[in-house]
Amino acid sequence: MRATVPVLLALLLVAVMVVAAGIGPYAIAPLEILGAVIRRAGGGEMDAAETVLFQIRLPRVLAAALVGAALSAAGAAYQSLFRNPLVSPDILGVSSGAGFGAVLGILLGLSVAAIQLLAFAGGLATVAVVATLARALRGGDLLVLVLSGIVVGALASAAISLVKVLADPYDQLPAITFWLLGSLAGVTPADVAAVLPFVVVGLLPLVLLRWRIGVLSLGDDEARALGVEAGPLRAAVIGAATLITASAVAVSGVVGWVGLMVPHMARLLVGPRFDRLLPASVLVGATFMVAADTLARSLAQVEVPLGVLTALIGGPTFVWLLARSRRRHLP
Amino acid sequence: MIGRNRCRVLCAVIGLLVVALPATGSAREIADSAGRPVEVPDRISRVFAAGPPAAVLVYMLAPETMIGWPRAPREAASPFLVPSARALPELGRLTGRGDTLGFERLMAAEPDIVVDFGSVGETYRSLADRVTAQTGIPYLLVDGRFDAIPQSLRLAGDVLGVGERGEALAEAAQAIFDRVDRTVATVPDEDRPRVYLARGREGLETGTRGSINTEIIERVGGVNVAEGLREKGGIVQVSPEQVIAWAPDTIIALDRDFTREVGDRPAWRPVPAVRSGRVFTAPALPFSFVDFPPSLNRLVGMIWLLHVLYPDRMPDDLGEQVGAFYTLFYQVDLSDADIDRLLGGG
Amino acid sequence: MSVIAAEALSIGYGSTVVASDIDLTIEAGSVTCLIGPNGAGKTTLFKTMLGLIPPLGGLINVDGAPIGRLKRAEIAHHVAYVPQAQFSEFAFTVLDLVVMGRTAHLGLFAAPRQTDVDAAMSALERLGIASLAERDIRRISGGQRQLALIARALVQEAALIVMDEPTASLDLGNRLLVLDTIRSLAVAGPAVLVSTHEPEQAFAIADQVALLGRGTGCEVGPVDTVLTADRLSRLYGTALLVEATPSGRRVVGAALDDPLSAPSAGS
């Protein structure tokens, strides 16, 4: 039974992606999609339907899957690392830092690629500052690390607010607001191609160290007594999760709740062992995000911000998960 | 175009000195657009514009009375402004929430009056009352609705002591509206252009039908393809696929880079407006022709849009009309090169 | 053959010395009880012997090599740890927890295989809690959790198991069960170093006793020579006496002047 869960989740993801690729404001019949895919294999000039499919819809579905998988994997890793199921990938300030980078780019009127790059760099730099600060204060103490994350994250949020005040209220402020609410509306194939390697490189250490990351959730002393080099392992996980999250946020903007909620859903299916939790989280997260983004682009003619949708879905779902786990704890 | 303005500034400075010396403090009471009674000093030499829309209004009527900009115009806008307005300081805005200016700074600027141009709803009415109560500075609310422009010009002209100029501008504005109405009346419904407003460099922000951002497009008979969630409209984000589904035949862009790059973006290729090369950047000097700030700057935008949307129905020369508008409203004389640069998207 | 030997050891955190001059050698297959009042440094000594904190002075040799030179996995091959309590936020099963004991035997990038799961199951069977394998570790009794942690230490296949007050906060039945288990473990293989507050437990299971006093160093020796009324009284700062019950069990009691309790002293 346990071995079949990831297979079923993978099938579900593929099914949801296929359905999502068939939904959109530009009507394309299912047979036409099939035809387009076959014609595409032959190459040549694209017609409108093919452009919609291959330039807009499929990249967007892929980007949604990638972002969902990335945020969920990072969330699952952080929850094990910090021994706390209420931790999200933002705990060390990566989203605030990325947000500041992006918002600064918008204020300076840079190109989209440059804004994405600034967001990515902002996320990485913020976590680097947090880690350095925590190390200088008291090396290796988890609580100091979390507090440093909160402090630096708050500074980045304050900087975002400052940029909002400085920004042109007609021109730049809407762009800033939309970025901070998260969206995949403008995703291009190039974006997917640019982000994919970073997510894969970030996922690799998590996959390889899957067993040890689970052991680390017992706490430093126990994990070390069991033969785990806790310090280097934690540094590797933070580096990997930060790389993944910063890449995802650079392409999607700030999308909350996914990294917090999805690992819980996955844990219900496969239990807390990280070696089983990681693939389940990746698959559930990708499925969830593809579904959420399909809603975001098809609920109305205009985009519903992705971050708003994930919060609307994520909040109540999380309450339900908490209520459920509480019931299970009663004798 | 500079010389004439320098003379005008000199006159203005002398005039200022003359009126500033005998501070008589006499005043009259005027009802503003919200119906509030406002104690207006007889002589007004220092005006604080509460936000960018009000700044355009005050600039057009009496640039010499401005004590600063809520947001300083860009460097590129300088040649399109009278010299006295170019170097004015940036003072911040006073619009209720998210102010960038404290009352104390406002008092330190010693304005005779605060002018706000835009919504005259309850929020702004109460804000105006609070400012006056706390600072003693009169606060004039002027209706910013598009069709109210002639009246608003008359009201503000009267208050600022430039009644004649207000009347002249009001008539010119009314003439533009009449021209729009006459032209649009000749266009059958099925020939109305389907227009998409592309904001930002990606062009994926737009104003939905009924929004203040697109009312100028709708006013000149364009069909705004973006239908929003609510009647009043607002700025939203859309996907390229939705734009393809809307199939606009004309795109009005605010960002020059978008217009330049859109042809190279595969996702935009199926859009009819892109295929037929009907993507136009709204000129933006010294203020944008379309969208923001939502003020009198959009008057010239209507002239421009008529030419863009109905080239066959507008036999007269666009450049000439724009030049005349700038002379009258912005009080700058543009050379042919200036006009080319302006309309070329500079 | 000694599995671990401490010579002139000083322990503590940072620059704060908690205890010093500790000489302690533990032989294979023996049970050593560490007795001392609160704050004497029992847990600090354990952490030092597990290599979790560095010694402030002196030496610890594990299987003949200084502990500071060993990698974490190498230490884990020699010393296993049964912590006082295990709190997890996550619903690991008992089997999950025990399989984690195999970590030091797995490659850096490996996850446990079926053989590791089989080893965990047989450890659970040996301790009589195989039926709990799929239960949530947060939803079993304290005694059962101690047994699960002991099972985890067993599958680690270390020569020494260090247990930090395994009977604290257990009820009588569970306490006897855990003590019994410790005694039977040592007979079969790994040496056990166990800390306790109760000298009587040492009489019951220990081969040697280490008395760790506050700032008085560490006295090590056979139970009978070390655990005297005199030493215990000094250790805990109150008058104590050791006496044998009619069945031969030795118990420790307060030496009171109160005439009502006097008769037992003379019997």
C-alpha cells in the first residue's frame, strides 16, 4: 500500500496537468490539442492554437508544477530541520528578501529578467545574512537562527514598504502589488528553462540526504549520537531549500501557504519519514499548484492573484488538518 | 520656446512680489465641487497640489502659484514645462491613506490653499475637513470626473484668481469633447475599435471596463476588451492567452519597451493588433496622454486617440493640434522636432 | 577489554568546568551505574563520552582512539545513546524510530533496506514490544518509549549503551521492566552505562559504580566498596544508612535520630 501511494500521486499529477493544459480562455478542442502536439513534432510555423499551447499554456502548467514542487519540498525539509510542523520555507526570510529584490527592480524600471534575477539574489542574500548573523551570535543554535530570520525578514519587509512609498502610485505600485501577491500570468518557456536547473540542483541534496534529514528531526544531540553530522547537514539543507525557494519565488512572486500546508497533506498519506515525505510532498505540491493556477487563470477573465487563492484554499485546509490531527490524538 | 517663458516668469515674480507685500487677509466663501464651503483668500500666490492629478490642474491654470510637485516630473519632461515649474521641489502627496507628507511639513510650506482634484466622495470630504481644522489652511475639492473637466477648470480658475484663463481652457476642453462626440457619432457600433490597454513592460496589467485608467479609451468610442470582476473597473493582471482570446485590434501601450519588444514575443504573435502592427505607445511628456495621472493631461490624449483609432476620419494634422494644445494648456511652444519626439514615444 | 576509558577527564560547557579528575573505565559486558545529585554533571559526562561536547581536559579513548579524532559515524559504532525522554513533533512509528538506529551503518546517501527493518523488528521482539511496531511514538507509555529507545540503541550495534536516567518518571512496573532489560542486555553483549538517582538500583544491577559529587571528583569501584553509607551521606549532604532487608536486598534510608524510627537501625 505504502509503495503505491507515490505512483498514484504521480498519476494524479499527470492527469491534473493534462486537464489544466486543456483549460483556458482561448478555446482549443481536445482533438485539436492532440493534433497540435503531433504537428509540433514535425516543426514548422506555429498557428494561434499552437502558440497558445506551447508558448503560453504548457509553460505555465510546467511552471506551476515546478513552483509547487519546489515550495513543498523546501517546506518539508524545513519542517524536519526545525523540528516544527508549523514552519514554512519563508522562516529564514527568503521570500521577504526575494520580494525586496523584485520590488527594487520594479522601482528602478528594470527588465523582467533583471527583476527575476534580483529577486533570486535577494532571497539568497537574505538567508546568507541570517545564517552569518546567527553564527556570529551563537553558532548552531536553532532558536537564534529562527530569531535572526524573523529579524532580517522584518527588515526586508520594512524595506519593501519603503520602496512602495517611493514608487510611482500609478505605474509602479500596481506592478509591485501584483508581484507580492504572486502570479504565473507572464511565464514564458524561457522562464521555465531558466528556473528548472536551479530547482533540480536544489532538490538533489534533499533527495540524496533524505534519510539523514529525517533523523535530524529528532534533535541535534540524538541525531549526532546516531552518527549524523548535524551541523554540515543542516547547512546543506538550508542552502538547498533556499536555492529552491528563491528560484520558485523569482518566477512566481510570493505565493504563501503551499510550503506550509502541502507537507502536512503528504504526511497524512505517507507518514513523517522524510525519505517518503519528500517525493509525496513534491507530487502533492505540484498537483496542488497546477490546480490552483488553473483556477487563478480561469475563474474570471482577469487573473485572480495566486497568493490570494493559495491563502483562501490553504487557510481553511490547514485548520481542517489541525482539527483532524487533534482528533487522532484523543484516546 | 524658452525665451517667451522666461519673460513670463519674470512677470510672475514681479506680480508675486506685488501681491505678497500687502497681506490684507481678505477672503470670500466659495462652495467647492463637494458642496463644502471653503474660505478662499482673495489673493492666492502659494498653492499646494494634494496629488499628481491636482498638480496638473494647478499647473495648467497657474503654474506660477505652484510651490512644489507631489512627485517631481521626470528629467525628460523638463523641456515640456514652463521654466518656473521645472525645478520645483518634490513635496509629497496628501491623499488620506499612505500620505508622504505630514501636516507639519504642509504648514511649513505655507500654502494659501490646498487643491485636490479627483474623487469628491465622503473619504476625501472628511480628509479635507480634517486638514482645514488642524492647519487652518483652506482645502478645495475639485471634481475630477472626466466629463466634469470644463466645470472644474472654471471653478479652479476662479479660486486661483485666473478666472479668464479658466474660462478659456474650459471652452477649449469643451471643444475637444465636442469633437470626440461628433467623430464617434459617425462610427457605427460594429466598426468600433476593440482596444487593449497594455500597462507595464510586460503589458500584462490593464484597466478593466469602467476603470479610471481606460475611461479615456471608452470615451473616444473604443471598446475596452478587458471585462473585469466589477462594474467600476480597476487595474488587474491578465495572461497573454486571455489577450489572444480577447483579440483586440488595437493595443495602447504605456511602456515604450513593450511596444518595441512585443513583435518578438511569440506569445503575443496571434494577437490581431500585433499582427497588423497596431500597437501604439501613448506619449508621456510632460504628462502621459492616457491613464495616469488621471487628470487634464488626458484631454490631449483624446485628440491623439481619435487619430490613432479613426485615422480615416481625422483629416487634419495631429502634430499641429498637439502643438496648439501645448501652447494653450501647458504654455510651451513646441518645435516640429519636439512634436516628432513627443509623438514618437519619447 | 575496555570499550571506553576516561583519564583525568574534565567536563563542562565552554569555560565552565562542571566536574574534573574523572577516571572511568568500562569493560565489555558490564553494567556501570553513575550516581550523583542533581547538577553534579551526569548528563554533561554522558554528552562528553558521546562526543557531543568536547572534553575540557584529559582524555577519552574509544576503542583505543581519542574520541576527538573520530567521525560521528565512528563514534556511533562504539557508543549508543538512550536519552532521558523523546519528544517528537512528528508521528513516527515505533519501527521508524528504531530503524533510525541503523543510520551509522548506512551510506551517506542511503536509506534503510529490508535487512535494517528486519534488524529493528528483531530488536523489538527481543524487548517484547514487537506488537507496538506500527504505533505512534507519541501515543505509547513512557516505559514503552524507553524500551523503544533501548531497541534503537541495540540495532546501532555499539559496544556501549549510555542511558540517561531511563527509569525517571516511570511507574513501578515499568521501572522494574526497564531495569530487568538493562541487566539482561549486558549479559548478552554491550556494556551499559546508566545514570540513576537511586542507589538501590545500583545494588540491583551494577557491576561497578561511579559516584559523581558536586566538585568532589568521581569515585569508581565495585558496588560493595563504593556504595557505603558514609560516601552516600557525603554525596547527598544528608545522613543516610545502607541496610539489608531480610530477603537480602539492600536499601538506603535516612539515618534519623527520631526514636520512632530507631528500632529498625538496630535490627
